[in-house]
Amino acid sequence: MTREFEDELRRQLRATSAPSLGVDPMDIVETGHRTITRRRILAGAGGLALAATAGGAVALTRQKDRTPADPASSAWKTIDLPVPGVDAAFVRVQLPTTKARAGDRYGYQFSDESGKVENLMDGELPGAGQIVHQWAPMADASTFLAVIGGQVQTLFLPDEEHGMQVRQTVTALPDLGLTCVVGWVEDYNSDSDLLSHELHWLTTEGVLHSNGSDSPLPQQAVELEGEPFVIAADDTTQERVLVVDRRAGVLVRGGSHLWNKGEGLVPVRTSPRVVLAMVPKTAQRIEVLPASSAGAGQARAQVTIEGVDYTAVLLKGKLELLWIDDRGRTHRPR
Amino acid sequence: MGRQGDAEFTEFVLEATPSLEHTAWLLTGNRDQAADLLQSALLKTYLAWKRVRRDEASAYTRKVMANLAIDTWRKRRDEATGGDFDRPSAEPGPSRVDDHDEVVRLLRALPPQQRTVVVLRYFEDLSEAAVAQELGISVGAVKSAASRGLAALRAASPLAGRGA
């Protein structure tokens, strides 16, 4: 009897007619965009809201204060950025216009489509070269804030598909005589928070700097077949070796902690010229070789950085980064 | 999410909506609540889209919907009764219930967990183990809820005369 009742119940349930609930996928996508945008904006947000001036005079607006910030000082630079998917919404960023130092304050607000202004966060500008965080998404780019060369810089990065990957963008800062390479690991956790990013910058003299320090990295410039490279040792970002193509401004990285698991080399990025690879901590020498090489051994340059010998080899075509261990064995990317 | 992900999600929603609407309707018996439930579950699915396998998206949304439904009822029940989750629903029934959907009215009279178990077990045709996994409860709890739900439906239903 129970089985018969269960069968009848199944039949009755399937015979029910559900009303149309008017679900519009575009509404959900738009709401999703807004939710992600908001999470990104709020990621890492502190409790205070707005602002600062260069030169040390600090004016703060508490988060509960919904009054839009009105910086009186001409030292302020205000930027309104549109928020994709949210009509009439914008993010207003206020920054010092003159030279800023680590410890100066910055801030920004979010205004939704109803015009309600919300003070999102402020913070202290970090030390040179450190990225504050992703603070405002734009239509096709995200924006990072950094102090480089003693000035506040906004760096725009293309906003592509999510998922764990390494990406980088090159930004010329001619006023500072710098080429900045912002690389980041785009890996979002369940709350869509960006997990990590990093910044390197190259002066016109070809001196490479990395996260968190004004001091140049231990490095050596090399020229291979007329192409200028900088090879640097960098442990500050858990990377062993950085190789920069100075002409293209392309950074060749030695991996990141997310890939730094186990032995061997793992390709992490391909540019038109370079295949990037992770270098194990035990690396003794580095060779840069083309994957489709017509013959090895051309245009070699010997490099010694902090007592570690590297051999850079450049051939025409696609390049590949190899690791040669202390027994002379060559390891290729798996 | 990028354009490709949005397009894939949109395609999924268009394809899965009729089935998901039916489940939402049976879980709530109320059009507005069903719409809210489905919208919320689809939004959560969208936010998790890059981690959801395409062939499991419907199951993922249904699971979110079932748990959201119980959470919502629990919250309302806590507010109204001080937390007696297993009592029959005190909410007003749907404003209009077609005679054909008498079973929806009867379902609505069940306590939330029994109602959800019955819908997943006898409408979605999930096994007891699958229901347990979706709701994060034991198989024994599923058996108990299904048994009590069936008993209540049989006692109150014209179905009893046909099937029992």
C-alpha cells in the first residue's frame, strides 16, 4: 500500500502546474555583477572612510557619515569611475595630487544608482611599490593604487575571465621615467576576493625594483642578440629569478608561491617572445632557450647574481626558461 | 564573470528554469515566495559559476534552493514561534490553489523539513542518500521525515483513497 501511495504521490506532484515565476537571467547576471563588484570594492576595506592630504594634514570622515567628502584642499585629486552594470553608480577616489609618502592617507566612496553615497574605506598609503588593493572596477579594467617613485599611481589592469592564472600588464609612467609591470595571481576565493598581486617596476636605466622596496633587486643587465634583458634574483616575492625584457617591458617571472610546489619547472605564462617558468629553490643556473630552437648555444651571457651563476641564452623565436642543476643536468618544463 | 561565463549562465537559466520553477513552487506553494527562492538560488549559483560544473548546475541550484527554503522557514518560524522548527506551517496558504494542485496545499501544511524531503524524494526522485547529502542531514533523518510526511499526506489527502 505504501508503494502504491508513493507512486500516486509522484504522479500527483508531476501533474501539478507551476506558475511562471518571471525569472529573467539578465536580471540575475546584472545582480551578480553588482554583488561581485561590491565584494571587490569592499575587499579589505577598513572601518574608516575618507581621506587625506599630502603634507600630513589629515581629514577623516567616519564610515557612518554618509556625507560625501568635500576636500577643500587643492592638493586633492578626485576621480569618478563608473561601475559596470550599475547605472549612475560611480566610485569617487580621492588622492593626494602632490608627492605622497608612505603613511599618508587616501580614501574612496561608492555611490549607487539611487545617489546614496557610501564611504567605503580609507587607508594609509603603503611603502614604495606596494599595491594598496583593487579598489575600483571599470568596464574592462580593474584599478590598483600604488606609491611608486614617491607618487601615488593608479594602475589599470584588463579585467578578463576569472580563475587562477598569472597575468601582467605594463604601464609607462614617463613622468617618473618608469615602466611598471603589475603582475597578479587572479585567484578568487568563495567570496570573490582577489587573493594576491604584485608589482615590479623598471627604471629607464633598466634597474628593476620589486614589491615593497625602493632598493633595486640584485640584478645584472645582459644583452642577447641585441635584445636587452635584466636578470634579477628576488626572494621578496617568493620568486627566485626575474627576467625582464627591457625593450618590450615584459616581465619574465620565476614563479610564485602558488606554483612553488615540488620540483621541476611549470610554465605559467606565454608572451609572444617568452615562456615563463617556475624555478626551484635549488636552481643553480638559468638558461633562456627557444622552445623551437634551431640550435642551442647562441647568444649566451653569463650572469652572476649574489653568488649564483646563471647562463642566459637567447635564440630567435619562442623562448623557454630552463633550469640547470648543480650537476649540469638540464631540466625542462613538465 | 566574463562574457563567456555570462552567456553560459544565461543559457543554463533559460534551459533549467521550467524545472526549477516547478521545484520552487512545490517547496513554497506560493508564487512570490517561489520567485524569491528561485532568484536567490540562481544568484548564488551565478556567484559560484566558475566552480560549478555545467552538467551539475541544475543539481547545484536545486540544492541551494532546498537549503535556502529550510533556512527561510526556520528564520520565519523562529521569529514567529520562538524556534519550533518541526511544527506544521502557520503561514497562510496560497491565495488561490487550483483543485488540480490540491497536493501543493497539502504539502504546504507539512513542516518545512518534511516538505522538502517529500519534494526531493518524490518529485525530484532522489534517493534517500542523495536527499541526505543535499540537505546535510543523516539518512535516518530523511527516512523519518519522509515517513512522517507521507503519513500526514495520506491522512489528509484524497490520495489516500486512491493509493492506500
